[in-house]
Amino acid sequence: MTLQGLAFAAYAIPLTLAIITILVLAHECGHFITARLFNIRVLEFGIGFPPRARVLARSDETQYTLNYLPIGGFVLLEGEEADSADPRAFGNARLWRQLVVLAAGVVMNVVLAVVLFFVVAWFFDPAQGVEIGRLTPGGAADRAGLVAGESIDSVNGQRYGLLAGESILDAISADAGKNVAIGYVDLQGVHRAVNLTLGTDASVGILGIRSVDDQHSLEAVVTYTQNDPVTAAGKALDQTATSLRLILDALGSIGGKLVSNPTQAPAGLQGPIGITRDFGVVLSDYGPPLVILLAAVLSANLALVNVLPFPPLDGGRMAILVAKRIAGKRGVSAVERTSYAVGFVLLMGFLAWITFFDILRGGLGG
């Protein structure tokens, strides 16, 4: 690895570990809070994974620990992994309470995604933009008085978020020949708008803007604005739903790819190395606002993945609890441990498969 790569890894890895730890601890807080509300005994709330570094605090029945592996955290409930005679054990709680405790982690990650999206939309609200490298003489932008270096970021008042399926250039192309209001950021960083009539001549360009040189595409940029809290809340809910939908679409295509073409990189899916690279690049190129945005997407990702009915994920554990109620504890318990073991092996294999493509894409890069 080059010196530049080492420098990149020196901040990208700790940043990613810190974010993942926060997201996982939020997930575990969901389990912890609902377990306490239902009077289920909580034996330990751990930050990181064993081996244990130290006990941070101790209540009558719960230890709060710091562990050496900085990859999230865990909550250990009485009777969660083995039968217990304790009437307050997880295994002795009513089924609906067990399901709520398990689902609470997923809910917390969705809530955290909404909160993070809300913070970004309220104070920063990033959107797609395109920088004017050069103007085509006589083109629509030239006639409207736009200048090189300014950034176009809206069409008819519509800004296109970074998670949007449509790009701002697609929107401009769809309005060819029409009179539209173009929003842009001038050279002093002030948001302005101008009405112009888009062209129809492909040789001139619909908007009449070009890159600095003809060897490259127009440079994509990110522009920022602020919203009132009500608007920000609406955007947060919409972006959370969009993230969940995009993740679900990506997951839906994985099964087919694994069977039909396992040697092809899965589109829209990355492992730990790819996620670390993205966080590092986003921090260095765009700063904290987009790091928060990416953390929100990752929180939604964790929520959706954990609800899948696949042991040992929360969704899989919920499915086994329901199967126990339907088929009887003895009939299901015989295969429960095996299903967890097989599920864990399959998950690790899947993670290795994704990581392989992360490495082919350049590893941490930087």
C-alpha cells in the first residue's frame, strides 16, 4: 500500500468503526429498552465484542462493559441462549413480548435513519449539481447570463437529492425546448434563479454548457441549502423510504446473481472494505454533512438486513420463535442451534463473496 493509501486508511477505518459502533449500539438500545420495559432480565450491555476490557458500571442485575473488539455492541438477556428457570428470562416471556424485543432493534435503526436524514435536510440538504465548465456561445445558458464556474442545482424549483433515481441532467433533457426556471449557485455562493428557454439542437446542447475540456463529462458537484423543520421532516421520511426501497431492490437481485453469475460484482452492494472506502472518500471530498447522510443510509440498510427471516439475524430469530409456538418447542429446538450455525456460516461466506469484489474494485483505494 502506498503512503497515500496508508494515510487514507488511517482516518477512513476509525471513522467507519465509530459510525458502525454507533449504529449497532442504537440497534442494541432497542433490545435493551424494550426488555427493561417488559421486565426481562438484562445481564449485560456491552460496547464492542469480547474479550472484555473492563466493567464500566454495574446495576443490581446488569453489567455495562467495554470490550476490545470495536465493532458495535451487544445485549445479553437471561434465558436468551439457553433455557432458564428465571420467571424474568427472555425465553419465559410471552411470545408477543419476545417479538417486540427482537423487532425493537430494527425499529431503532429506522428511527435513527430518519433522525440523521432530518439533521442533514434541516441544516445542509445536499443535492445534485453540475458545474458550468464552458458556455456554448448563443446557447440557452449563455443567453441567460450564466458564467463558467457557476453550479446549476434545480429545475423549476425541483432539487434532486443524492438518492434520487433521476439526475438533474435527465430533468433538463426532458424539458428540451421549454421555458424553465433554472436554479444555480453563483461565484459568490449565492443561490439564484433565472428563466430561460432550453434548446433542442443536440450539437449546441439543450442548456449550452460544457465541461472544461471535451475529454471529460460535465463535473458533478454537490450544492447545499437549508429547510424549515417541517420540510426537513418530510424530506427525512421520504429519504428513509427511498433508502429502504433501493436496498430492497439490491437485495432482490442478489439471489439471481449468486446463481446465474457469481463471478460478477453485485450492483449496489458493498462489504466492509467498500463501506470504509466510501466513508473515507466522502469525508475527504465533501465533509461531515455527506458522512451523516451515508450513515443514515447505512442505518436503514442495517434495519432492512436484520429483519430478513434468516438465522441468526433478528428476523430469523423471530421466525424460529413463531415456529416454536406453531410446531412445539421440542420439534423446533432440535434444529434451532444447527440453523443458527449454518446461517452464520452462510452469512460469513456471503460477506467474503462481497469483500472479494471490494478488493477487485481497488480495496480501500483512497
